[in-house]
Amino acid sequence: QVQLVESGGGLVQAGGSLTLSCAVSGNVFGIRAMAWYRQAPGKQRELVASAPTDGSPNYTDSVKGRFTISRDNPKNTGSLQMNSLKPEDTGVYYCNVVGRQVFKGIQNWWGQGTQVTVSS
């Protein structure tokens, strides 16, 4: 089995910072990519940031210069550092991982989500 757990969400004031963490455990042979998505109330889930194994991280325009995605491959963990938060950043944030599971090949895993609320 593979388990993916997110943490770090909470309530912050506009202009503040918050760091989200994503940890993968279980029968994982290797991680290929990690990404963060978010979903605001009544809106579609959108890609916020992605970090492939090979290549530079990518960010949606609305968070460029404010968010930073990082990975620690040996530990199968990652994080999303969020600075200068705005009320429009409010939503449920999900970690998504593409990796190889033992005996099953390439898999796509989603976390349960963590709530981020930015007050004005």
C-alpha cells in the first residue's frame, strides 16, 4: 500500500506565510513527480505548482514569486512554501505524486487535502 499525507494548513492573515508538507510512504520504488493543486469553494481544482524529477519547477501565474515548491527525494517528501498570502489563495490544497509502486508500475496518488484560509 501507498500512503500520502499532507499537513501544514491553517488560518493566516493576508501577507503572512504558511508551509505545506507532503509525505509519501509504503511500497514506493521511486517518485517521478510531485505537484500541488488547490480548489476554492465553487471552483475547479487547479494546478498550483509542479516539480518533476528532471526539469525546473513550474508555477501558475497567480503564485509566481510568492510560492516555492521543493522536494527531498530520498525521504519521499516535499513542501510548498507560501509567502505574501492573499485571500484569493484560500482553498483546499492537495498534494499529487506520480511514482512507481512495487509490483504495480507507475501510479498516481492524491492526498486528502489540507485547508488554507487567508483572512483579510
